[in-house]
Amino acid sequence: MLVLVLGADPVQAQQGEMPALASQSVNINSDNASVLADGLTGVGLSRAEDIIRYREEFGPFTTVEQLSEVKGIGKATLDKNRARITLD
């Protein structure tokens, strides 16, 4: 099986040494819509704007689970993104 990682050193890939993929963290309390859309799987610009409207109306998120209160963010989307969401 061949796995292509963009930006990977071909010698490392050939030797089976794959670099760790960077996981981008996303702060749902402070990042703008563009960053949210780029950083969250299954979240486009429109849904990212909904996240911002929610936090403007109800204040900062206090738990990751609270994100599911935003229309269109279901359990599956939340579970896909849980590891990269921050509240700082």
C-alpha cells in the first residue's frame, strides 16, 4: 500500500517513516468564520457564521458539547472535530 503525504520526504516515505500530520486546533470562542470553516470537518462558511452568531447571542461556549446547540451541528460533526476544538 502506498500512502502519499504532501510535503513528505520521499526517502522517509519509502522507509515507512511517515511524519506526524499536524492537527490544527480551532477555538470556537474566538476564531473567525474562515478559520472555523477551514479547521472543522463538515463545517462550511455558512455554518461557521452560525457558530459565531450563537456565541454572540449566548456568550462563549463553556463545553464542547454545547456546540451541538448550533443548528446543523449534530453529534457526528461534533465527534469528528472533538479532538481539535478548544475553548480558551
